[in-house]
Amino acid sequence: MYIQKKFDTIQELSNSGKLTGILLLIATIVSLFLANFFDGYTDFFHNKINLGVLNLSIEHWINDGLMAIFFFMVGLEIKREILVGELSDFKKSSLSVIAAIGGVIAPAIIFVLINLNSSYVSGWAIPTATDIAFSLGVLSIIASENTKSLRIFLTALAIIDDLIAVLIIAIFFSNNLQFLYLLVAFALVAIFYFLNKKKYWHPIIYILEGLILWYFVFLSGIHSTIAGVMLALTIPVELTDDFEHYMQKWVNYIILPLFALTNTAIVINSQSLSGITSTLSIGISLGLILGKPIGIISAVFLATKLKISKIPENTTIRDFIGIACLAGIGFTMSIFISKLSFTDKFLIDTSIIAVILGSIISAILGIFILKRANKRKLIQ
């Protein structure tokens, strides 16, 4: 009976979306603890694993390999929402699309203005991201009937945000493009799309397709995780739900916690803490804490004033401010972009600490504002 009760609790957390956020938080705390109290923990991820054609570190296999599966799921979500979901109707989706664009532009501007005359400016994309799993997990903590339309808005906003992040990674973080390999990768996408049209559907086929595509994208100079999005585009829309349902547990409960364990292994000492007051750290933190809400609320205000969009019924501007704060939880994607923006370990660690701090403050602000908004609605 006790075991069944515990299992039901875990199932409830999983269904609500809270479990992913909890696991990411636990993985981050564990990673920070191990990095600071066990010598060799951070070095462990630099050990090489040779898988025939490639000899990469454990960190690279996780960030470039396993995270391609995460991006595959992101690609499936984007495709499904654009074709048959909340983003399929412009009138319904326009508010989320415009808000997401505002939520990317404002943090980037704040970061660049703070770091205009420094070498940190290459980190401009770090505060532009929203962690869909974490932000929705936090929203579920204060979920009510009134938050249903807000959850849809935040989900659509985060998906568009992910699409923009994918484009940023593909355009700005591609090095020494090898056009022959890139051409092969695009040819493979066309072949896979044709095979799927002919209904050659089998898990083994998709795994082989993914591995082959990932290898050629890796060689092409485009960041290899983009292979996940490219493969998702070839999946028939009628299969996206099945794939997402199957992949969700692997991504949320294994891949993302592994990513957090690997990428938040920061030794906290006077040197690492000295970066907190740098313009790099301030730019990232303010980009997430202030830039996201300012960009999203300004975009929502503009869209409604120009009558391009309208806010859902039973929602207020206070609700949108709370949601906009939750969108400042950058975490996974912001940490990922931090690793791409810099090669210097000190700058990477400084960026990650700033992302964690900015995300925590954004979450607290979002919860506080939304709880206050819910109380006002109950009183009225």
C-alpha cells in the first residue's frame, strides 16, 4: 500500500510536469556537491570514449550526442504545434509568436548594451533562451483552472523560443562549414522524408537514419545537435505524438539530468565567485530577470494595441507578467549556449552560475506574481 502510494505520487509529479524540474534541480545540486567535495569529479567528464570513427570526451558525447535526442524531441514539438497544434492558426498563435520574438530580442539588447566594449559580447544569445521543461514545471506548482490558457501560452512561447534558439545555434555557432558533408546531410533528409512518405516505418530504420544523419552533420561544421531537428522534420505528423510519448521519458528523466550533472560541475571558490560581479554575469542575469519580462510584455502590449492578437479570456496583464518572469528560466538551453559561446573555462563557469542565479530569481518572481494574481481573482 505504501509503495503504491509513493508510486502514485511519482506518477502524479510526472504527469504534471513537475518531476522533470525536480530531477534537474537535484542533478544540479548533486553535481555542484560532487565537484566541490570529490577530487576528480570534473575531470571524469574529460575522459575519452572511442566509438570507432570518433574519439570524443564523455562531455562531448553528452552535449553533442545525447542532446541531439533532446533537440529531436524539440523538433517534433515544433512540427506538431505548427501543423496541427496551437501554432497552426495564426490568430491563435500570433500572440505567442510575437511574445517569443520580443522575449529573445530584449535580453540580447540588454546583454549587448552591458557588454558592448568587452570580449564577452559573444555571449549575447545566452539569456535569450527559455527552458520549456523547467518553466512549465514551475507553473504546474501553482496550477489552477485560471492558469490553463496561460499554460498554453507559455508552452507555445517556449516552443517558438526553442525554434529561435535552434536557428541561432545553426547560424551563429557553426564553424568551418564543410559544404560537401552539409550537402550529404540535406540529401539524407530528403531520402528519409521520401522513405517516410512511402511508410517505411520501423524503429530500427529511424535509429539508423538518426545515427547516419548525426555523423554527417557533425562533420559538416553545423552543431551536431541540429541533426535532431533535421530528423524530426522527416517524421510524419501522425507519428509525432507516438515518438514524443516514447522519447519524453528518456529525455526528461535521463538525458536532461545527465546534461545537468555534466555541465553544472563547477568548483565554487573565490576565483569562480569573482565572476559574479563581472559584466558577463550581470548581462546574463539581467537579461533573464528583466529582459525576458520586458520583451514579452512589450510585445504582448504592442500586439494587442495593433489588434494583431488578443489576450485569452479570464487573464490579466498581471498574469502575463508572471508568465513572462517564468520565461526567464533559461537553464538547459542557456547553459547549452554558454558552452558554445566561450572556450575559456572561467567564462563558461561564470555564465553557468549567472544562468542558475537568473533562472532561480525568475522562478521566484513568477511564482510570487502569479500567486498574487490568483488571490485577486478569488477575492473578486
